[in-house]
Amino acid sequence: MRGIEKKVNHKRKEGLKMSILKKKTMAIIGGALAIVVATGSIASIYAKAAVKVSSYTIAKSDMQQVIELNGTVQSNDSDMFFADANLKVDKVYFKVGDEVKKGDLLVSFDKADIDNQIALLKLDAEAKEGSYNNALQVSDKYSALYSEATRNLGVLNKQIADTEEAIINKQAEINKRCSDLAYDGAKIQVAIVENSADADKSKEYQKQLYNNAYVQNYDSELVRLQEELGRLNTQLADFKEYKAEMTSQKASSYPGVLTEGGKAELEANKAAADLSNANEIEKLEAAKNGIVANFNGIITDVYAEEGSIVSLGTPIISVDSSEDICVKCYANKYDIMNIAEGQNASFNILSKDYSGKVTRIEKIAGLNTAASTGVGVDVAIDNPEDLILGLEVKAKLNTASLTDIVTVPKSALVNEDNNYFVFVSNSDKKAVKTSVEIGIQNDDYAEVLSGVKEGDIVVWSDSKELSDGDEIRF
């Protein structure tokens, strides 16, 4: 029995525990339901409450459109100085980044070295002058020889022709004299034959024949003629020998004779050499004064070292102007549509205000910039004092200035796929969604071309997105 009582008591205890657990569970569920109901009621209350808004009463006003562009301070003018000759650098007076004034001596050169080069150039000019004069003298010499040969050959040719003709004539005289003597001898021989019977006549004719034979060999006229012929042949040989000499002289002297074109070329070369020498000397004389700054500026590069030799045409030093300065900016494809040359600009550089104007807009996008679509805009600075080249600055461009226009705060604008809306408070204090057309904008306001009018109250909420018909409170 005691064992049964124990079991009954145990069951009662378990039943009591289950009853208590059920009551607790119901209480928890009931509490949760009460919370849900309460929360729903609160949400319902808030959903019906008016939205706290900011407001702006539409009135006409003035407005400026300002576009801000990032840029870099740059110089519009720079001087790169190159060596005008092979020069020895004496002293470099400034370093990169130093400020210089117009007229400052930037670099000086070794004057002793310059004087030596000038002396060499003058000696070279004297040598070229001597060479020129020598060429003319040699040409004159060969020209005289050529002229002599040409002139003598003309005379010799006539003398040779005349002598050859005289020889022919003299030979004809000799032949005729010989023929006459031979003819006389033949007649005597005929007479001897015809008078062979007459001893005395035959003897006489024999004597005549002997005399005739002697005359044919030793006739004084014939001898004279032959002597004259000999002299003519000797004279002809002399003429021909002299002609050969003159022909050789003419041929050998011709190449040494300057033609008119050759003389003109020689004179032109001399003039060019004289001009070049004079120019080099002028540059060297100028180099004695060193390199001087042409304007106030900043040293941007120094290529030469003291004591070094700089070759003709090599860079020595460069200076960027600190008087003609601009801010180089790059505008995107949206901003560039509103930018034009002549627009005013303002800057704040190193806590100092500057003004300027847009002076140049590049016609190629992406020129000298990593941004492929950026368009270069140069903004000249009106009062470029105390500026540091290369500084990154922000330029504010006044791209438009309008008066007596309707504007709304940009915080009141709603952009839905590039369609703009505002909410206007009606007499029932409800937000009415209203489409508007906008014009220019700045950081704070937008011009309204249509959709609202003066006196309308535009509203917006900084904490909640308004919907058409929302109840509002100010």
C-alpha cells in the first residue's frame, strides 16, 4: 500500500507541475499578443501622423552657376636656353625651384676659353681669305696661259698654212726650173744626134750638154730655190713644234681656269664662310655676358654643371614665367558644355584669393591627361603673385549669371530618370507631386523654367521620402 501511495503522490506532483507550466505558457502567449496588439496600434497612430517637412516659398531671385574644376598651377611662358657654341661653364647661380628676377645672371661661361675660340675663328677667317685669293691668283695664271695658247694657236695655224702653201709653191718653182733645164738638155741631145756628121757642131753641142748637166746640178737659181725650200721646211717644223707646245699648254691650263660659275661659287662660299665666322664670333661675344633671365620666373631645370663643356645646341637651363600663369583644368563632358572662353573664375591658393578668366579650351578630349574624356581648360590668373608652380588647386568658374528668375533648393528636387519633380504644399497641407523643368544649377539652387510659380510653397523631408498626398506639418 505504501508503494502505491508513493506512486499516486508522484503522479499528483507531476500533474500539478504540468498545470503550472500550462498556465505560464498561456500567460507568456497572452503577453506576447498584447505587445503585438499594442505595437500595431502605435504604428497605426504614426502612419496617420503628418510628416515633418522643410519648406521654401517660391520667389524670384538672382543666381550664378558655378562649376568647380580641379587643376594645376602652370606657366604659360617658358625659356629653354641652349648653348650657342661649345662653351665651358664657369658658374651656375641658381638651382631648380629658385625664384629669379628679370635680368638676373643665371649662368656664366669661361671668358678666357671664349677669347681663345674667337682668336681661332679669326685665324680661320684669315686662312680662308688667303685660300680665296690664292685660288683667284692661280686661276688668273692659268687663264693667262690658256689665253696665250689660244691666241698663239690661232696665229700658228695661219703661219703653218701659209708656210705649207709657200713650200708647195717653192717646190713647184724648183720642179719647173729642173724641168726647164732638163728640157734644154734634151734639145741639146737632139741637136747632137741631128748634127752628128758635123764634127764641129757635134763638139759644140757636146760642150753645151756638159754645161747643161752641170747647171742641172749646180744652177744658182735652182740652188737658191732649194735653199728657200729648206728654210720653209725648217720654219714649218718650228711652227708645228710650237703648235704642239701651245696645244699642250692650252689643254693643261684649262682645268685651272675658273669659269664665271666657278668664280661665283668661290665668292659665295667665301661670303658664307665670312658670315658664318662673323655669326660665331658674335655668339661668342654674347656668351661673355652669360645667360640672363628674360622675365621673372622659376628655375625648372638645370642641365649644365660648373666646369663642364656644353656642346652646341645642348640645353643648359630653363625658366618658367611667374608673371604669365594659368591654372590647367580638365572638364568632363557635362561641364564642358557650359564653359566658354572669357568666363570669370576665382581661386583660393595658399589661403589667398585670386581671380582670372578662361582663356583657352582644347579641341581634343584627353590631350595631356590620363582621363580619356577630359577636355583641357586654361584659366589665366590676373594677379599671379606668391604662387608655386605645380600646386593642385580648385577653380570656380562662373558659367552663367541670371537675374529675376524662379529657383528652388536642390534638396527639394526629386530626380526620376532625369525627370524632375518637387512637392508643393496645398491648402489642405498635403504634399502634391509636381513636375518641373529646370535650367541652370549651382551647389544650392536650381533654376525652374516651368511647373511652379511665385508664392508656391515647396516642401521636402530630410528624414522620410515624401509621396504624393502625404499630410505634412511645418
